[in-house]
Amino acid sequence: MLEQRYIDREKSWLAFNARVLQEAGDDSVPLLDRMRFLGIFSNNLDEFFRVRFAAIRRLSLSGITGEKYFGGVSAQQLIKDITEIVIQQQSESLRILSNIESKLQTENIFIINEKDINIDQKVFLKDFFIQTLSPELVTIILNDLAEFPVLKDSSGYLAVKLVMKKDQEVRYAIIEIPKMINRFVVLPSNDEKQYVILIDDVIRDNLSSIFNIFDYESVSAHMIKITRDAQLDIDSDLSKSMLEKIASSVKDRRIGEPVRFIYDQEIDKDTLQFFLDKMSIDATDSIIPGGRYHNRRDYMDFPNLGRYDLLYKKNDPLPVPGLSLEGSILEKINKRDYLLNAPYQSFSYLIKFLREAALDPKVISIKITLYRLAKNSQIISSLINAAKNGKKVTVQIELQARFDEASNISYSEQMQTEGIELIFGIKGLKVHSKVCVIERFEKHKIKRYGFISTGNFNESTAKIYTDVTLFTCHSQILKDVSKIFEFFDTNYKVQRYKHLIVSPQYTRQRFVKMIDREIIHALAGRKTYMKLKMNSLSDLLMIDKLYEASKAGVKIQLEVRGICSLIPGIKGLSENIEAISIVDNYLEHSRIYIFGNAGLPEVYISSADFMTRNIDARVEVTCPIYDQNIKNELIDNFDLGWKGNVKARYHSYKLDNKYRVRGNNPVFRAQLETYKYYQNKVAVFEESV
């Protein structure tokens, strides 16, 4: 039997990002979507270094070996291992980018640099530089500064070397790549060919204009990028509100310790050393050689150039059978539960629910938890509308939603101005639950309506994240939701819930109890199973419990999109466990937990993954599904994913991301088949009415 019992979570995460990179390298993926996946890969890596790598580095610098945290591997060794993996992945990403650019050329799309531009393009770009780009540039001459400027980890920079004619004196400068301008400039063309240039190269082409006051012999510019520790250090000043503390901490993040430095491999050695010295970056940090361009997350916004044939076909969101965006949604929910599965179905139903509640004279209150919001949030607009109509609106907004802190602070201030009651969470606990409850005065008493979701109430991500939302007026479930808001208000008092499973108090014990029940069924010879879909699986105690169930004979199917520290298929340990990851056009984000229960399956949706933080250190909500049709729909959803043989990869201790073997089975792309499943539901419903 394999001695290894768990997969390191950091390496498992890097294996997930390698699956994203696989999509960028897949010839069957449309070319412009391959470019988007390259951007996603880069963005993911940035966040990994800002959070996970930064945490390991902190531990390493503290002098603690960290072996008990990392499965016997020291923090120092893990940093070394991660750096080696990332360098290999970066090299692969450059190879893939080169391949994509070559394929784009066969489609008459050319990404050129400053050396390739013709006379007409040069005239256009000179005007673009003077009118648009130059006013946005921040250029700093570095040699004579008493203090080196703080470089932001959200920006890319051109490190400039000027060699003067007089005495060959060397001067260094830094130019920040502007973020307010699209990174890609589409050039005018007189033929069928289309040309794109990065603003990095437009700047390079205009170095002589930028530095025309200097009498230099030569000038060169190479890109560098820094990633900083993104941990928020919340001060303990009791005189400050939580809003003030988070706002201050977000500002301090810009000067966090460097954890990664990427540079163009073509840069002169003396220029590289100058920047490393000035920024106090040494061998303990992750110094990674790269290509000519960094901040490749911008490739997520590569222009489509009107070439929709080079993009995945867009499937319009479908209606939820029986629900209308025209009539009263509350009237429908009063009669039965409904399930919304975005992006296959329209997220507009959730907005409609809140807008109707905002106007309905019988609605007296709205309570909702918010984690991540869209840039111009219709959710916030609806809640403000409700407050203006005299409803009592209570919003629990998580100020420490990673990288969305500034946005949530801004929305908080906006809601406070409109008289909305805000709750900023509980010390030591992030609120990650996705719940809403409204109170409506009907027939001389209060009736509750609400929704519970696996994903954020965010109309932007709802277009690309798969998440399920239950609309219900089940009185006991919504009574439990109301108790969650009571817990926010008086968190010294532990609430008891009859239907919901709520972290941090009950999630672990309830899931362990359900797994134990499956073990008892299996040992008694009854046919039983578990089908568990989640984003990440890293809690070692839960993994051990799944191993125990496997050894008892419980058949376990795992759809884990990201981190999977469990090793499936090991004889004597996990031979009854299979685990796959689906990475495709949509981000698999829903959490669906199905327990076979010897022929009487129980189905749950949840905001929680099987991660220690979700189980023990956050407010999370897992909701049972009682409506038989919705139960069947969620089981169908899981099974559709499980049948996938195009975008499904196996989890294994080798972290090799092998695709599921198709054999003689027909092609089955799970996300496409799920869309067809919902198309069929619409067709059947329309035939029945």
C-alpha cells in the first residue's frame, strides 16, 4: 500500500491551476478562449502567491519548521518545491502562448511588438501615445531618490536602463503600466489582417519621447512584476470601528512583504541586480525568470476582434420552468420550492425576488448575507430600493472577503447612508453563508420567504460560475435562517437549528454522523453510497472519515474542482473512492452533498467545502432539500458531471491531471450536456401547459 496518506494542499492547488493551463494548451478549445484561460491561470497564480505562498513564507521566516502543518515537509522545503513547480508552469505557459499566437496568425490575427509596426500603424500609435497613453504614465527616475518607491503587486512595470553619453553613466527608471487603459490596442488595418499590440510595446516605442531631456547613448526597457503578502493585519484599537480597521489594513496591504519577483529573462544582469537590491529581495523569496510580458491575467480581456467563431458558442441562460420574470415570484414560491442553477438558468430570478420584495407593501423586512458583489451590483440597488420603500433591511456584509475588501467597504458606506442596518460579522469568523429571508405580513401573521445558495449573490460571476440556489417558503428552514441573524446579533449565544447545518458549531459533527450512517448501512450489507461535489477537499479529519467509509465498503464518488488532499483508489485505504475534477468553460462552484442512505437518499446544498476553515472557522450554511423533484434534479446534476469524459481529470497522488479514459463511450462533455438537460426541462414544461 502507498505510504503517503494525503496530498499536500499547496501542491494540489498548483495541480488545479495546471488543469487551467491544460485548457489554454488544448487545441480543441477555441483560440480566444485559450487566451482567456492563460489569463485565468496567471490571475490564479497571483492570488496563490499573495495568500498561500505568503503564509508559508511567514512561517519559514519565523523559524518554525512547519512540518506538522505540511505533512512532514518543512516550510523551507515547500517553498523550494513550489518555486520549482511554478518555474516549470511558467515555462509551459510561455510555450502555450507562443503556440496560440502562431495559430492566431493562421486566422489573420497578429500580435506584434514595436519592431513590427508599419508607417501607418506608427502614425496611429504616436497619436494614441500622445492623446491617451502618455497622460496616464507614471515614470520615476530612481538613482537619486532617498527612498525606493513602493511597487504595487497589482501592476506591471518596465524597468528602464539609460546609458548616458557622458562617462557612460547608468541611470535607472521605472514606468508603471497603466491599469485604466486596456492592455491591448487594436490597430487599424487596410486588409483582412488584424493587428494587436500591447501598450507595453507602445511605451517601448516611445521611450525616446519619455526620456528626451536626457542625453543618452542607449535605452532599454524590460518588464518586472512583484507579488506581495496580502494578509490583512487588523489592529486592536478599540476606538476604531471594524469598517475603519479593514479600510486601514487594505491600505497597508500595498506595502506588504514581497513574496514573488518575476522578470524578463532578457534583462541586463546589472539592471536586475539593481532592482533586487533596492527592493531587498534575496534568495529566500521566489525569484522567477519569465518572458517579455507579465501580468498575463490581462489576457482574460483580450479583444474578441469580432471573431466569435474563435470563442465558445454562448448559451443563453434558460428560464426556470414554472417561474416567470413577469408575474409575482413570491406567489409561485408560496406554492412550492424552486431551484435555480446558474449560469444554465437565468440569475435574474434572484434579482426579481429582491425587487419584488422591495416594492411589495406586505413585505416588512429583508435580511441577507453578502460576500462578493458585482462591480455595479443590482443586489445593492434592490436593497437600497427596499429601504427607500420603508422596509427594514438588514445586511451582513463580509468586510474580509479576500481581495473584495475595498469594494465591500464602499458598498457598506453607500448602504449606511441609505439607512440600511449593517452587520460586520463576528470576531474570528468570516461569514461565508449565502442566505436571504424576507418577512411578509399575510392573513394577520408573518410568513417568511427566502433563498439559500452555494454561491455569491453576484450577477457578474453568475454568468461563469455554476451555483445552485433554492427558493423556498418552508417555514422551519427559514426560521433557522432567521436564527442565523440572531446569532450575528448575540453571538455569545449558540443557536440550535432543526433543519440547517451551520458552521462553526454543527457542520463537522453532522457530516461525520451522516458518514457514520453510511458505514453502518454498508457493514449491514445494504447498498449505499456518497456523491459529494465541492470546490476543495483538504480537511484531514474528514478525509480520514471518508477513508473509513471506503474501507467499510461505501462507494464514494467525488467531484472536486480544486484542491483534493485525499488520495483515491489505494488498496486497503481508499479503493472504493473515485475522484475527478472538471475544468471547462464554466467554473464549477456548487457544493452538492448526496448520501445514499440505503435507498432513501438525502440531498444537501451548501456554501461549505470540506476544508477546515469552512467547517470550523466560518459561518457556513448547509441546507437539506425536501422537494422530491429538486432532489432528483440535483442527483441528475451530479450524475451528468460524473459521466463527463471530455473535461474530467482524475485526482491522484501523482498530480498528473490525466484525463478520464473515454474508451468506447461516446463523447460526453458534462457542462454541455447539463445545458441540454435544462433545455429539455423547458421543452417538457412548455408542452405540458
